[in-house]
Amino acid sequence: MTHGEARQDLADCYRYLVRLGLMGTFGHVSMRVPGEADRVFITPVSSGIPGEMRAEDILTITLEGRKVDGEARVPPEVPMHTWVHRLRADAEAVVHSHALMATAVAIGGTRLIPVSMHGAVCGDGLPVYDDASMVTTEEQGQEMARALGETAKGLLLRGHGIVVVGASVREALANTFGIEDNAAKLLLASV
């Protein structure tokens, strides 16, 4: 995959998450830069309508969070992405979303276990990171990535959203949808 194709995939993923209602003004998606183990592409802080994300808007950052290419602002929560990319070799892509249903499950303290076909991505249940504050420091990013663990496809951020990984941008997108769909069904079934 070329850098241009990777940037386009990332922008497309972000726009699709917006269309699904899983991404709003806040949230971001990242992926490893093809052929560059120490670089990550990431969607910037939205300066306009999130659904208008373009390939040329995508930033390039180091695993330490330093911007090396792009005009827009780096998201303040970049440590959540860089630490997941550092600690999880299988995490080619990372989504941070404030998905409504998954966030509600985490707030309520309900364990997000699979209850539907799409929920299989939840495995035996998703881990929870109990700190609801923004993940803006290296220490928080490392702690959050460790809470995700070595094999989970997603992490509930209590009162804050979700972090989801995938072996590609498209898999991370599918995993995000699966987690949110499963959370909605779990909440509906518990009424």
C-alpha cells in the first residue's frame, strides 16, 4: 500500500465512522505508516466538519507524538494511539471514538460480553480503563495501552468512549461497528 492509499483509507474510515454516528467532532483514527515502523498517520483535530476529512488532512507523527508532516493540529490524545502502536505489533490501526452505546455500557459498569454475531469481537468481554479523563500524557497513554492488553480488540474507557484496534484500518472500522452494535443490543436486552 502506498502512503497516498493509506492516507485515503484513513480519511475514508473517519468519514464512514462519522456517517455511522460513531465519530463526532471528537475522536481520531491512526495507522502505522507503511514501511516506516517509527511513524503513524493520524486524523487531526477537526477544524471544520468532521465528515469532510480528506487524505491531505492526515498528519504524520512519530511514535513519540511529534508531528513530522501536515498542517493541522495533532490531537491532544495522541499518546493513546502511539502507546497502543508501540505495545501491540498487531495493531496496525487504532480508533478512538465516543460511541454512545459502548460508553453507556462502561458508565453503567456492565461487562461488555458478546451477545450477537457482531459482538464476537468482544471475545470474553472487553477490558475497562477506569480513568474518564482525556489521555494526554505519556504515562496515561502507557497505562491505557496496558489496560487494553495483548489480545483484546477493544477497550472501554469509563465515561469516555472506546479504543479499538485492527490489523488494518478496515478491520478497526469493522471492530468499532461490532463493539457498538453489540453494546446497543446488550443495553436493549437488559431493559
